[in-house]
Amino acid sequence: MAALTPELLALQLLVGLALGAIYVLLAFGLSLIFGMLTVVNFAHGAFYMLGAYVAFAVAGLTGNFWLCLACAPVVLGLIGYGVERFLVSPLYGRGIDYPLLLTFGLSYVLVEAVRIIFGKQGYPFDSPAALAGSVEILGNYFPLYRLFVVAATGTIVLALWLFVEWTNFGLIIRAGARDPEILRVLGIDVGRVWRLVFALGTAIAAMAGVLAAPLQGVTPEMGDSMLIESFVVTVVGGMGSLGGAVLAGLLVGLVVSLTSVVAPELAKLSIYALMAAVLLIRPQGLFGRAGLLG
Amino acid sequence: MLEVKDLQAWYGPGHALQGVSLEVRPREIVALIGRNGAGKTTTLKTIMGLIPRCQGSVLFEERELLGLPTHRRFALGLAYVPEQRRIVPGLSVRDNLRLGMLADTRGGHEAARIDRIAEVFPRLKERLAQEAVTLSGGEQQMLAIARAIVSQPKLVMLDEPSEGIMPVLVDEIFELFKKMRRDGQAILLVEQNVELALEVADRAYIIDQGRIVHHAAAAELLADEAIKERYCAV
Ligand SMILES: Nc1ncnc2c1ncn2[C@@H]1O[C@H](COP(=O)(O)OP(=O)(O)OP(=O)(O)O)[C@@H](O)[C@H]1O
Ligand SMILES: [Mg+2]
């Protein structure tokens, strides 16, 4: 067990926030898609992984990280749109388990496809040159790239919040999570809204994949455990609550990174302990509305 | 302008509408009355495209509506105020009103339209920023109506607009229906409060067990105690 010096603590807090940021982005999409479409999207981890691989391919061609960050969400947004349109939407009205099983199967197909195309082994992914190295803050050295991940996620979350609060489409999202039928009656093509929401959630997952790639490299299985942990985050935050996803994502990231210093073998277990503790006190999650699933 | 012919609808195996035919002409208020479970709500929902299993014919300005999705029916000028008002919780009065304007892109500037509709509903005007679910029942009903008519539909269908509302506000709402008729809109009105509905309506249909069983001028029905007793006693 490492001695928990203030320097190490500060570093681990940043590591935790960066990991938490990735959780936030994934949980945001999961929560959005569940809140609007009542779809438990088991392909979300595979979309995250695909985003990282699109970035890997773009980086191989151009060497430009910023281009990766721009391309992956666009490509995955289109894929998400198509998946909702042709695979998920025919299952609406049949119960929550149909889309769940479909996306579960889809994630296997996607992971296997990536194994066939890119190989089973993973690849390292360099962080962009401008963000390599560390910066000194108050005598402590922090890896610049992790700071960037936190800042980038903060920007994305702020942009999404402004979008949801201040645009017409955001108004549709806020209302549609509560009462989709009234939107229909007021002339809104709800099917189209759902496709766009699914595409948006998928694009955010892709962005998370690109941001995570320099931290851990890319592997076909990188989305598997992230998916489960992001589900935990949405459950802790409250299914369908976007603010909850942010708070719970950061919380889970911090808990994992701090436990991994003190007791590395308990790091992943701590996530589930946290979930159990939150659910015992608040069964609907930190910000969940009771009865959303009912 | 609205011609419903032999409309049938099902909930699973339940045959809720077994042949409903009715007509609403321009600038007319038509009441649809009948006892609990007769099929009034189902009739409105089927016309709006909210009941998946149905057959028959619904012509709106000579266009067949059956088969069109709900939002396309709205775009043709058909509006529906569902029972229980369905105000969206978590949204302000203004945002609830904005919901009614999202699909209608021809209507012009948003702020101007909110001002215009707020003139019609002074009670809402003072409360635009307030969370909508904190309004009284009657004010919520006004909001639901405002939200449905802000896009200036040609025909408005309302499901029990007087339910659970203070009498003063009911009077205000029914005065508004007369004004809408003067302004050229048509109304299909479902009401439990039969006397009230027949006083404002031009014509009325009585529905029972999923079928239209009687149809007459409203004034005539208002005087016909026997019919009212038979089909409308709760
Ligand atoms: N969602 C549903 N599922 C199954 N059956 C339904 C459903 N909604 C209504 N019904 C049935 O369809 C029939 C017509 O119901 P509807 O709601 O149209 O009646 P109504 O005239 O509006 O009654 P009320 O005055 O109580 O509002 C009733 O027998 C009712 O039980
Ligand atoms: Mg009813």
C-alpha cells in the first residue's frame, strides 16, 4: 500500500476526475436515451469503443488528434441514427426487454467486427503533442492530458446543458421525457426526435471513446467494463436524470481512483459498494424521479 | 369539414368503437355526450390518430386522416385538448405554451405569438414564468387550451374541459368557445356536464356502447328529458 502523501492525493484526485469525466459522458447518453426512449442501450459501450477506433483510423491517416475528436462523433452519430431507425424503432411498444436484447446482441456483433478488421490485440494511442507532459500547479505536477479531458468534458456538458435549456429541441427533450404523447398531439414527429436523441447519445459516447483512447489505448473490449460501470453511474445518479449523471460520474471516478491507491484490489468493487449504499438510502438514485420505470 | 364514417376502434380484444359516424361543419360547435365508458374519449383519440387499431373513415376537409401519423393531422389544422389537461410538469407556463408553437413554423415570431395568446387569457399572462403545475385546475385547463390553439387550428377537439374546475372559470372557458366560433373555428366538444354543453353547442350526438344512438339540434335535445335520462344519467 502506497503512502498517501498530499502530492499523490492531488494526483489521484485528477486521475479520478478524468476517469469520472468519461463516465459522465457515457452516463449522459445512456440517461438521455433511457429517459426519452425507455431503451436500455447495451450497445453504448460498443459505440464508445467504435468512437475510439474511428479516432485510431483517422489518426493513422492524418496524425491529427483534433480531427479525430471531430470525426468520431459525426460517424457514430450517423451510425446511431441508422441503428435507431432500422433496428430499435421497430421494437417500440413491445416492452423494455426487446430493445435491450437487440442492443446487447448488436454490441457483440460490433466488437467482433472490430476484432476482424483491426485484430484482436489493442493499440496504444498517443496523446496529441500539444497535450503531452505535465504542468506544475502549486508545486504539484499534473499530466496535462488528464486536465484536458476534464476541461473538455466540462465544455461538452455545459454545451449540452445550454442546448437542453435554451433551444426548441431541448424543450422537446425536457417535455418528451415526461409525456411523449402530448408532443405528438401538438404536431411533433416524435419518431424523428427519438432518432436524433439516439444519434446524439451515440455521438457523445464516441467523444468519450476518443478522449479515453490516449489514457488506455484502444482495444475491442474497452467498452465492456465501461458500459457496466456507466450503468452503475446512471443508477446512482438516477435513471433519466442528466444532472445526476454528472454528479454520480465524478463521484464514481473519484471513488475508484482513491480506492486504487489505498487498496487496488478493491478499486472496481468499490463502484458496486457505492451503488449499494446509494440505493439503500435513495432507491431512485441521487436525482431520480420515483416511478420513472413504473 | 370533419366527416367521420363508421369508425371502429379496438383496445386489444375490446371493441371500443363499433361504428361512430358524425360530422362537424365549419363554424360549428358540436357536442358529443354519453355516459361513462361510452367511447367519447376513444372517438377523439381515434380521430387524432392515437389509437393504433381502427378502421372506417375520417375525412378532414376532404382528406382521409386514417393512416396519417398524429403530427400530420395536427399540421392539417386539427387540435386536441386531452382530458386531465396534460400540462407538462417541470416546465413553466411559457414553455408549455411554446410546445404548442414548435411544430407550426408559419406562425411568426415566438414572443409576439405568446403576447397575442396571452391577450386572450389574461390569467396566464400574469403567470408566464410560473411553473405550470402550480396553476389552479381552471388555469391549467386554460393553458391546455391556449397551447392547443396558439397554432390557430381549424378544428379543436376538447375532452371534458369543465371537469374539476371552479364555475367562474368554466363560464370563462365556455365564453371563449363562443368567441372561437365567431372567429371561424369549429369545435368538437366532449362533456359530462350535458346542460352546459348543450347550451353552447349547435348540434349534439349521443354515443352509447361505442355507437352513435341519437343526433339532433342542441336546443331540441336540451328540451328532451327522456333522451337525456336514458343515455346521459351517470
Ligand atoms: N387504454 C384502454 N385499454 C383498454 N380499454 C380501454 C382503454 N381506454 C378505454 N377503454 C375502454 O373503452 C371503452 C370506451 O372508453 P372511453 O374512455 O372512450 O369512454 P368515455 O366515454 O370517454 O368515458 P368517460 O366518460 O368515463 O371519460 C370503455 O369500455 C373503456 O373501458
Ligand atoms: Mg373520457
